[in-house]
Amino acid sequence: MRCDEKNMCKSMNRIFIIFISLFLLYSVEISAQQTQPTPVLYTEKTIAQLKQIQQAALQSDYAYKQTAYLSYNIGARLSGSPQAQRAVEYVAAEMKKLGLEVRLQKLTVPHWVRGEEKGELVEFEGMARGTTQKVVLTALGGSIATAPNGLIAGIVVVDNFDELEKLGRKNVEGKIVLFNNKFDREMAAVGFGGAAYGQAGLYRRQGAIDAAKLGALAVLVRSVGGSQNRLAHTGGMRYDDKVTKIPAAAVSFEDAEMIAYLAKMGTVKIKLLLTPQTLPDTTSYNVIADLKGSEKPDEVVIVSGHLDSWDLAQGAIDDAAGVAVSMQVPHLLKQLKIKPKRTIRVIAYMNEENGLVGGTTYAREEESNIGKHFAAIESDLGASHPLGFYFAGKREAMPYFAPISKILTEQGAGLVELREGGVAADIGPLTQKGVPSFAPWFDTRTYFNYHHTAADTFDKIVPRELAENGSVMAVLAYGLANLEQPLPR
């Protein structure tokens, strides 16, 4: 017994010593972790430079002048047009003036031209003999033409796809369908213009297909926007190769209201003339300009907008402003003699509006180099007051942006919102491949009053607000280019 007790004591002592050793080792490790400094995200020098960049951007008129030139001197820039080619040449030349490495990325883009467009009601209840009633309309991008002399047919009005389906072929065949789906102005008024646009835009994109399936001769879509100034809102539409293609046009808010009112009283007929053409695909380019990084030149932070625009106006807010604030980033850094650690790449994408060829081609050709794309930023929601920026990527990255947000808070643009799925069209293919993506968070309450209409003109640009946008782009781009840690991916 005594021998067993001694052995037991020795065993217990050994266990106690091992326990104490492990405890001390664990304590030392925890203590070391607690005393280890938090990884630096931005150096004091970078923070100071960000503030300097912000102030320079808020005082600069470079982006304003570039937006004016793209809008007034060049004008509408639909893919395949001479103006689109002129815009490519102009932006490339301006970036070369700044000393950037510039290249043109060759694209094959669609070439659609609008032609003549006319609508007039020729039969309705109470109509004065020998008269017609003009309808303000515009062809949707990609639409086919009517017969050369136009098309006369009765109109059936539906608010949604369910109502169309309930009418059935017997009530739709040989008619023109008007989708009178209302853009939610109240939703836009409280800051959710993009959501309202997404809801209403479905009828513009899909309407011709669903109407044609039931034998419709053409389709009209209530304008997808908030304007109450009798403006028709264009934009891309779709066809299905398995379904007969029919002409498609947007009608103004006011004319959609009028047609819906008259249709409740009886027969309404319209004469519709559209003469657009889809010409053979043609060559265009993305403009790519690099301001080389001083420490990690192989890692890239993109600042971008899209160079093309619809043909009804000047494409000022969509998206000359986005291209201009992107061009301003290297301009400011050159002016301040500040060099980013990573390369800042300006991209003016072509064909966002009716094909997304620029964005998809860039992502495809950079497939083997995606890991070196540190971040991508795109500005494509106008030029109004920015509230902050959107982010698409890993949630774990959100704390990395706090110092940038703190600086932007001084100008009322400190909000950051995580967005599932993506933040902008052209950089969308990069987002899908895991590239952390950003976009300015705009006040969109009035944006869709002008978007894709004849009112998208330079006078809508407010110099102070454009300067604020330029500040968000420049501060965010330089902050990411100088971030001391890699972003979670």
C-alpha cells in the first residue's frame, strides 16, 4: 500500500507540473497576442494624403469641364456611332496628356440606329372628325422597324404580365399591347430610385416577348422613369429567337395615362411608325489608362465609367459624369505629386447601354490576371450628392473602410453599404470573379426623371455635387491603392 501511495503521489505531481507548464505557456501566448499591435491599414502619411486629395477634389473643376466636353462637344455616343469613336479618341488623348500608359482594347459592338419614330391616335371615343392625337414615344433600343408606311391597330392596355396572360390570344392577337406599369415615384422620392427602376424595367426588357407570344403586332411600354414632362424613356429591350420579333417603343407617362383612360371607353387605335435599323456589328474600344503604382505596380485598382450613351440626348449624367470623375483621379494625383502604391487604372467602358461588351470583354481578357485586380470602382448612377459608397465583397472587409469613411463623413458621404450581387454593370463580371467592387452611393431621388430621356443634358450637372462625386472616387481609389493589407476575398 505505501509503495502504491508513493507512486500515486509522484504521478499526481507530474500531472500537476505538466498542467502548470501548459497553463503558463498558454498565458504567455495569450499575453503575446494581446500585446501584438493591430495590423496597420493606412499609414499616417496615407491618411494625410487622403485629406489633401479630398480638399483638392472638392475645389477642382476638371471633371466638370470634361463632362461638358463629352456632353456638348461630342454629344450622344451610342455604340457604333461616329460620336462614340470620337469619345474614345478624346479620352485616350486626355489620359496621354497626363502621362498615363494608354491602350485601346478592341471590341465588336452592336450598331443600332434609331431612324424616324411617330405615333398618333387615329380612333378613340369623342375624337373630333378629321383629326388625330399625337403620342410622344421613342423606339426601344434594339427594336425592329414597322412596315415602311407604319402600322395601324387597336390597343389593349394591361398593367402587368398577369393581366396580359388573362386576356389570352383571342384578345391580344392582331393588337398592340400597352404595358401601363407605373414607375413607383414614391419609392424613388424616399431614395430608392434604383429599386423602382428595377421593378418597372422588367416590362421594357421582357414586354415584346410576352406580347408576341399571344400574337401582338407591336408593344408599347410606359416610360420607365419619374419624369412628368412628357418625355419618353428609351433603353434596351430583348427578343427571343424562338418568338416572333415585334416593334417596341416607350410612351411618355402622360400619353400612357391618356391611352389607358380612353381604352376604358372603347376602341383606341394608333398609327405607329418606327424605322430603326440594326446594322452589322462594328469595331469600337475600351479606353484603358494606367497610373503606375510605386510599390506594387502589378496590382490594380480600377476607376471607371461607361463612355457610350443613348442617342436621345447628350449622355451627361449617364455617363459622361462617371467617366469624367474617373479621369479626374490621376489628374489630381499628378497635380498633387502623390504616387499611389498600387496602379490606378482608368477605364472608359464602351457598350454598357445595349450589350455590355466592354465590361464582359475586359473581364474575359483579364481572366488569368484577376488575382492582381485589387479592387474595381465604377460610377454610373448620375452626378447628384453622394451619400457614401456601396461595396460588393466579403463582409469581413467592411472594417477596412472605416478610415476612408471617416474622412468622407466631413463632406456628408460617409455611409458604406454592403451590396449582395454587385454594384455596377461594367464591373459586374469582375465582381462575379471575386474582385472587391465599389460604387458611389448617390441620392437617386431625381435621377430617373432624366435617365435615358432627351433631358439627359449637361445643365443637369451641379458643379458642387460633381466635385463631391470626384472626391469620393479619388479618396476611395487612393485609399485602396495604398491599403497596407490585402482585402479579404
